[in-house]
Amino acid sequence: MSNVKGMKMSQKIVEIPLKDLVLWTENPRDPVDPSAKDQDIVDRALNGSGKKWNIRTLAKKMGDHYDYSELPTVVYHGKKPVVYDGNQRIILGKIKHNLVDFNKSKVDFLPVFPEIIPCNVCSEKIALQNVFRKHGGIGSWNPLERDIFINKHLKGDKSPFLIIDECTGLITANPHLNKRFVKDEVFKKDNLNKLGFSINNDKLTSKHNNSDVYNILNAISKQVLARKISTRKNRGNVFETLDSDIRKLITSNKNKKFEFVDIINSEPIISNNKKITKRVKSAAKIFFGGKLYLKSGVVSNLYRDICDLYDFYDRNKSTLSPSFVGVINMSLRLLCETAAKDCNCSKIDRYAEMYFDKAKKELTQDDTTFLYKQNVSKSTLVSLLHTGAHSYSSSSNFDQVLAVSIVLGRMLTISHSKD
């Protein structure tokens, strides 16, 4: 990633044609696939995630004309000027000048908009600091979005709040938990310990089995939803607020040792009277995003061997070293190379180029979010597979290996399906 020549850490006002400006795919409010085009982001802003973008409201607030005092923040990625802050205004400009397709019913008013925009062009470091200063502390992001930004872009430590969501999907599945007081007081360290949880090496550990973890976390979620835990009531007394059967469950497990919680990619924890879905035990249904039905041949054989390898890991991970995950990662690279060769692709880069985007479109929104959190994209997939062939610590990141397997599973389904 490069900056305007001679800039280093400085900032400079540069006039840039609206048609050249590129929308940032990693907007914390609504991150999308890094390979997404401006049209994809506009479609998302106007349709699927409209409430997060508020494009229509912004158009009316801007009045009759574009306000030059609010400069977009831009970072040059090579020759591409990417808008880190001001995407909403730039979307309006692109709509105004018919640079993207749009449904006129979604935006019924547009201010006068210049075709050339003065922008604050700066280094990525300054851009990220500016974005965080403007949005990170004033409530425009929810706590989970803020924590993801700090970890992903500012290289800060993962908060317990973020770790809980990565391991269980609890916060994402229950928006009523995505509140500051829940992060700071409900899931604070001493409460977690009292409930039989702890954070170890950026992972959630627990004295409870996965089924009990579901029941306990779901019980907490229900209490917050029912306002039995709120900013005015029992905000720090989580254990005492839970039903007696949940308290007994927690107490009965207090002498057990901590184990890593491994329930990611299961059904999300919910807050209603429906029965909670237990974690699926089948390795094939967890790994690769589900069972694959591939045409007969070396790719199918290797896929089934890797499922057996994962099944062995899943049964014995408490006695295996963290490095064993690297062995699984290496096997995914071998599988990808074999599939590429079978498709007459000289390198796995070409295989990824042919099938990644198609595979991504078939993933669920939860899987897409999971890939984003684990930094698995079209541009990083090949390097992550290569990392698995070496003794890098990142090759032992199980969540990342799982994310790679999910998108690789969809790619294989497209290139080697029985049908």
C-alpha cells in the first residue's frame, strides 16, 4: 500500500474526480468483501444494510448543496484513491452523477454535488487514526464494531467482548447485548470468572461443556433482554440474577478445569423460548462449512482424508499441541493445489481467481462475517494457505484455518461437484 509521493505521514488537500474515488470495503458499520466494487457497496447501502448507512437521511440533512468544509479522508492504494471516511457522501455524489445504478425510490432527494471533490489525502496510519477519533468515541459505532476496528486496524488487543463473540456468536446473534454496559460490566473479568469462564490467549475458556455454555450464556442474554440486568438494575450482579437451576449448574462445575470453548459455527445463541440447538458433532458439518458431495477422484479422496484428520483433532485436541492445527492447514493447501491441477490451473492463485468470488456469493451472512473477522479474502487466501506449510504461529490459528476451509469447501463444490 503506497501513499502520495513525498507525503510520508503528512496530510494534503487534493482535488480528485468523483469518478476516480473508490469506496472503502472495510467500513466498520458494514464491512464487505474486499473485492467488492463500488456498485456492490451502493447496493448494500441502499438495500440490504440501509439502516446502517442512512443514505436517504444524509441526503436531506445535507440540504441543497455539498458542504466543502467536510472533506473525505482518502488513502492511495497504489494509484487508487480509497475513501476511508466520507463514503456516505461519496455514494450520494456517485448517484447524483449516474456513476452507479440505483433505485430512485430509495433516494428521492439529492443535493447539488461537484464532480471534483477536495479530499484530505494522507497515509493509512493517519486515516485510521482520524476515522477512529471521529467515530470511535461518539456512539456512531456499536461496541463490537469499535472493538473489531481497534483489533483489526489499530492492532490493539482483542477485548473479552470481542473474544466471546468470535467463539460463540453471542453478541452478533443478540443485538440487545451489543451495549457498552454489557461489555464493561456484564462481561467484565470478575463476572466471567464467577460464571466459570476465563480468557486465555485470545480464546474463551470455560469449566462447562459446550451444552452448558449455551445454556448459561443464553440465560444471561434473556436477563438483559428482559431488563432484569440493565444500566439501572443488577448491572454488575450477573450470577445473582440468574435462575436457580443455572446457578446450580455453574456451582456444580466450579472444581472442573478450564477448557477452550469450541462452539463456533454452531447455531447462534437466541433469546426466546425455543429449544437451544446443540453443537453439531460431525466434523464434515463443521469443517468445510458442511458436508461436500464431490465427483469421484483424487480431490474427493483427499477431502475425505482431511475430514478424518479433522475428526481426529476434534476428539483429541485436549492432548494435542496447538501446532497440530498447522498440519490441518497444510492439508488444505495440498487439497487446493490438487484441485487447481485437476482444473488445469498452473497455480493455486489462478484457482482462487476463478472460484473465490463465486464461492463467496454462496456463503451465508454469518460465514461471510466470520471470514472477514479472520482476514480471509480473495487477496489473502493464497498466502494463508502457503503459511500453513511453514512453522508460523498464524498457521496454528484454528479459527482462521476453519474460515479457510469454509470458503474452500464452496470453491470445491463449484469446481468438483458430483452434479
